[in-house]
Amino acid sequence: MIAYYEKETAYPPSHLLPHLAKALGVSADELMGLEKSKKNGRTQDTRLWRRFSQVEKLPPPKRKQIVQILDAFLGSEKTKKG
């Protein structure tokens, strides 16, 4: 892949498109701009995802504490709705 960038080609080779699409979690058509991205009508809360990214960088014992807190909160919300 690096060789393709060093050669300054505009596009990656076509045989890599399925792998790139899978890695990015989109279809090949979405990757090439032929189809609009599907988000199920939902917008992503970027503040929340930034925080999750920060949590991922914590040491495992701290991450475990965060997960336990989230599980407790989500469990209590589930019982309220159920």
C-alpha cells in the first residue's frame, strides 16, 4: 500500500477496495462515493465517541471500572423501561 502512495497514484488498487471498505465499516460503493452513507437516520454523538476513545487509552483496571459503572447505569435504565 505504501508503494502506491509513494508513486502518487490517486486511488488504491481495486482489489483492495473490499478490504478497505470492511476495515472502515462501509460498503465499497459508499467508499467510492457511489452511494450515500447509511446511518439508520441517526446522528452520531461525537462528544460521546471522543470520551469512549479516551476511555480506551486508560489502563485495563480503570477501563474495567468504567465498564462496571456503565453496566450498572444501563441495567437500571433497562429495568425502568421494562
